[in-house]
Amino acid sequence: MLTASFQQAVHCIRQGGILAYPTEAVWGLGCDPTNEAAIERILQLKDRPWQKGLVVVAASWEQLQPWLLPLQDDEWSLVMATWPGPVSWVLPCHESVSRLLRGEHNALAVRVTAHPLVKALCEQVGPLVSTSANPAGLEPARSLHDVQTYFKDSLDYLLPGELGGRDQPSEIRTLTGQRLR
């Protein structure tokens, strides 16, 4: 995975940039979830209200633990039965997690990815913001061409790669059994 394009994507994230990359079903926009300016930029590019919150994707559960409060054993089992995979969970998080990430909620949407490129990226740079690459109200980008059409030259880097073969973007679930998407 240490191709020149992959290394450029790692550099982009480490420098506070906005990256477009393939995910399980659609193209995503990502940045360092600890970089408030980069998160604000993604929200502006998408014309997305901060109140909705964003998903943070990781290579492993261990990468997410510093952000989240402990789970009960039954909750842990429920979540781990779907990871790694295309299910994001809204889990209780520490108050210190940026409101730009959690929105109006006291929880954070997180996912441990099974997509090999996204996993490798997270192994190099840590967790990433992962939101669909589209302006609010428009269909998520399903090709690099779609990303370029939506965002022109507003992004810092587009990481080439293949989508993961799913028809629908990742599900978002709560511990109470609610499916938000």
C-alpha cells in the first residue's frame, strides 16, 4: 500500500488537508478528526450543518477507545459482531470530543472499517473523519469523476482506488436498536 499516491494521501492528512477516498460503497471525504479547521472545511464544502455530527472511521477498536466511554458487555458484543464492516455505531463519547464531530449529541458515530485502503490509511494516520463525498442533498459520489464534478479543485488530494462493492453507504445504528441510516 505504500504507493506514491498512498504516501501523498498520508501526507495530506498529516498536513491538515481534506482527502477524497473510496469507501465500502461511495466516495468519502476525510480529514484528521482532531483538526477543527479541517472539519469546518469539510462541513463548508458539503454545506452540512455541524449539528448532525460526522462519522469517525478507524482501523481497529483500539484506535477509537480514547474517544469513547466504556461499553457494557452486551453492548460490546452487539458492536463487535458487526466490525470490521460497514456498520457505524453511535456510541457514548467523552465530553472533550469536538462538537463538530458529535453534533448536538453526547455520542459519536464510529466505524471500524473492513475496506483495505481505508484500513491501511487509518493504520498510518489514525482515525479519520468519514463522510460521503457530496454536497448536502445530492447523491453520494460513486466515482472519482463524481467527486471532481462536485468539488472541482476544492480538495487537497483524491486517493485513487476501488469502492468496496456495497450498494448502500454504511448503516448507522444506536445501542437502543435504532437504525439511523
